[in-house]
Amino acid sequence: MKRDVSDYLKLMTAVYRDAVVMCSADVTCEKRDLQTIKSRVKTQGLSFLTITLPRFARDFERSLANGRIDSTLFEGFRRVKRGSIPAFLQGMTSLIFDLVTGELFNDEHFPQTGASSFSSVVDAVRQICRFFGKTEFVCAPKRVLAALESFVTIERSFSDFTLSDSETSEFLVVSDLLWHNAIAGFKSSDANPQHGPGATADGVSGNQKYRWLSWYDRLEPYFSLFGHGYPLAAGEIRSFNGSLFRRREAQIVTIVPEDQELPVKVVTVPKTLKAPRIIAIEPCCVQYAQQGIRDFLYRKIEDYWLTRGHINFRDQGVNQSQALVSSSTGLAATLDLSDASDRVPLTLALDMFRSNPELREAIFACRSNSARMPSGEIISPLRKFASMGSALCFPIEAMYFYTICVLALLNDRKLSYTARNVFDVTRDVYVYGDDIVVPTTKADAVLEYLHKYNCKVNVHKSFWTGRFRESCGVDAYAGEPVTPVYFRHELPENRQQSSLLISAVSTANQLYLKGFWRSADFLYKYIEGVIGSLPYVRHDSEALGRISYLGFRSAGRWNSKLQRLEVRALVPSPVYRTDVLGGYAALSKCLKRLEGFSNPVLPFMCEVCGTTRFPQGDRATVTGCNCHSTEDGLEFAFKHDLDYYLDMIERITVSARDHLKRSALHGAVTLKRRWAMA
């Protein structure tokens, strides 16, 4: 562990020095700051880097929002003599905050400080303090226990959650206006359930998910075993020599009554040293049905006129751009919720679907009603809708938060509940999961309503004053991105730690692109000490390697078939296990795979040089085409590359021969040395 701390300290030192250069900070403070980091790590361990420094960044961001450094902030860090700012990092913070009063400088004063820009200082401080803020270390047992106790406490708190009749009524009225037509047209017979890649409460994984050993009786009216779980033919009763018999698939499956259903399995997974992430793992058949409804909700809500572009499930870009723009204009507030999924009440979640009884009942049928804690304690019945781990958690929590925000804006503006008024206020609301964007002037009203309907706003990550905003992974100050590079995993110690090596190379390349040369170089050299020399590759190469602004590429050969330079390097590959599947279970999997190719996207080939591209609309832009520079700004007609498409089908067919014999271990990866794009 001592060697590990030493390596992390060296990396932190490199990050600090790069940050000083980036914002043109006073280098006279460097020695003192680095000594502070070293001494605090010696006494606190890695928790100084992973907990204390992120807390410093949190107070720094709040100071930006408040426009001054408050005396209650930066606990545990002494202040400068006769001043208001913390002594730690004063060479940077004094560039934007007055040393004595702690007031944030205005734009007129800023050029006198000598820093390159306001945003560069903000970026530098946050990069230092948040670099290790999301590293997935295993936290102490007492922190794991505290997180589990919080999970139980939140569940029990639903007994104290009450709404008046008028509050319930107005929620339902607005909900009907929003969702009545959006969720119309659902038929469980048309749903297309799918298996997810993760774990299940009953321990089934890989190909064996397609071989049903249990199926819940509650699912049958909406997701029948024969028709959704298996092809219909698997359930046929056959006659042989005057005797009736069922196929083997029907004989081995157990239809489980409601009182014998498995509870969700509550587990903790590493997140940070501060706290673990809590996930509730669903039983296999429940998870399977949830995926079918989730896909329906994604498609309908993302395309509906009241929610299109305002509720997003697969594109964070809208919220990210809103954060960037509003950090400059100040017109929008970015809100973040704590324990978001665990605070959505079951009754209100289901009431959003009351206009479509079949969908409402199908959702309830594939929702688990109890949870098993790691201690063995069973919590039943669950009064929340679902925890993280349910495929329906994400879309339904977004619908819930969106409804609350729209209701808050309607009431704050004293507007009647009409479709026209609902449309008007929805233009100002953007939701991605628990990341919410609303007008700054209405932030207080939205916060009040979120609290009223059992949500908890994370005040440390919500901003509506000042010029700092964050949403969906983008942090911005005054219209400039200040998102730090995060060190996500521990440093690798040997070649067998493939996932750690992949993460470390990714982090090094991100630091390089940000201009943190010392930090990137430290990581490159550390990694090369484990696996040997890293080649120079393109940013989109699948190989592990360095990237270069100068265009360096380590070419080992020219692949004439693929028309590219290649290098022999380590490439991430799945880890497979023998996992044989046959009978109707195999047929079911094959049919699911074929559904993915029911609407194939044909690639195009440039008629001049033969470069293959996939279409963008009706035509394909020749970006990166071998015979035209990207500066031409022209589009050339492509023809369908039928040979390429047939080759792709052949490769899929070859792969199909193996997918019934083996399956990839979820989350497992290995590194194999082979030829890859340089």
C-alpha cells in the first residue's frame, strides 16, 4: 500500500504542476501546496485525495455560485493571514477571489491578476481537487454499512410521506395532460422483451438466461412464457403413441406464484472511498419483461411532441449544451437529486399511467415487491417504485421529475392546466434521469415542489446563481467547459489487470489532450513499466496506445484490404466461457438476434476511391475519404457497397455459430496482442 500511495502522490504532483502552468498561477506557493498534500496524505491516507480534496472543490464551486468565500466553507483548511481565502491553493484562488475580503473579482478587475482566464483558474483548481474524486476504491466497512442503513431509512420514510388531496389531484391532472397520448398504443402482445447484460437475483447469466427455469405467474397476462419467453411452439402439447406430452422446455419451467417470488438482491459495488453504489439486482424473468416496456417508453417519449428534446434517455448532449450555455447567460439552473430512484413513490409512479390500464398493470406485473439486504433482512412490501437495477427505474423517474417540474412552473406562473399552457412551460424544462434544467428565475419554485413530492435536491451539485453549472457530466464556467479528467480506477500492478490498464491508458490520453503533459507522461511511463512500450495510434484505434497532436503513428504494416496502417499492439477482447445452448432456448436467442437485423443499415462506397462509409440521411458525407480532403466541403454520391454488406453478413453468420456455444463474461476483459489500426 505504501508503494501505491507513493505512486498516487507522484501523479498528484504532476497534475498540480500542470494545473499551475495552465492558469499561470503564482509558482511561489507550489512548494507549500505540495507539502500540504504530502503531509495530509501521510496522516489521512488516500482519503485526502478522494474525499477531502473533492470537498474542497465542492466549497470552491459554492463560492463561485455565491460570489464570495463564506467563513463556513473550506472546513479543515486554514485561512491566509489577515485574509478570507484558504491558504491551500491560494496561488490559484487569489487570481479570482480577493485575498482579504474573499469577494469574487469581476471581469473588469480580472486582467490585472495575470491569469490566462477566469475559466482556466476554475478548471485548474477543480482538476487538482476532483482528479481522484471518482476513483473506484473499496470503501471502509463502516461506510458500506452507513450506505445500507440509508437505503433502509429512505424506504421506511415513505410511511411519513403524505400529500393533501389537492396536491395529489393537481399532480394527476398535469400527469394526464403530459402522458395520456404519449403512452397510448401500448400492447403487451407487441412488446419485445430482451435480456440485459448484467447479473440477476437468481444467479442466471450468459446463454442460460434463455433457458427458463422459473417464470412469474404475475407476468402471464402480459408477457406469456410461450410467446414472449419461448416461441409458441415450445408450449405445444404433442401426441405420441396415444400419449400426450409437453416439450422439455415446458417440463422444466416452474410457474412461480406471487407469494414465492424472489426479492431483489441488494448489493454494494465500489464507487468511491466515501460511499459505495447500491444496486438492487432483479430476477431474470422480471428484468426480461422490464426491458420490453423500457424500449417502448424510450421510443414513445423521445418522439412525443411535448417531450421531444426535453426528456432524453440516450443522449446527454441536450442537458450538456444547456449547462454550457446557461453558465454564460445565467438563464437556466442545473439541478441534481440525491437518492433519486429510491425516492419515487410507487403510487404516484403508477398513477402516471392511469390513462393506459394495460401498460400500468404490465409495469406493476414486472416490478419486484420486496428486497433482500446483504444481512438477509427482507424488506416487504417496497413502497418506492424501483431502485437502481430495474430497467424501468430510469425512464419512470425521469417522467416523475418532469411532471413535478411542469406542475411547479404552471403554478408559479399561475397558469391553468391546459394542453397549451403545459406545452409552453415544457419548453423550459430538460430532464435526463435525475439531471434537471429549469429557468433560473423559477428554481426556487421547482425546488419547493421537488421537496413536496419526496425528492431530495443535492444542494452541493445544484446551481442557479453565479456562472458555474454542471449537468450530465459537463461542468462549465462562464460559457467555457471546466470538466476535469477523472482517475477512475486504481493503478494496475501487473499485465493481468486488463481493465485497470485500459482505464489508465484512457486517462493518460485524456490528460494529454487537455495539455497536462507531465501527468500524461507519468502515466504513460508507469503503464509501460507494466506492459512494455506503448505504440502511437489514432484516437479512434482499438489498440492500447498513445495519441499525439503531431500525428505520430507507429506503423507496422499496410493492410491493403482495409486500406489502413496497422500496428501489432494489445487490444481489449471479451473473456468467453463455454456456455452451450440448445433446443427452443437456442431458437429463442437466434430469433432475438435476427430482430436486430430486421432493418439493416446499408453502408456506401465512394465511387472514386472505394472508401466505405455508413450513411448520414440519404447521402454520405465523404469525411476522411482517401480521394478528397475534408476541406472540400463537398458531398459525393456513394453507391451501396453490397460486397461489404455481404461480408458483414458472413461474419455475423460465423459468429452465430459460436454464440450458442459460448458467452462473454459480463464486465470481464482481457488484452490480446494482434494487428490493429495504427
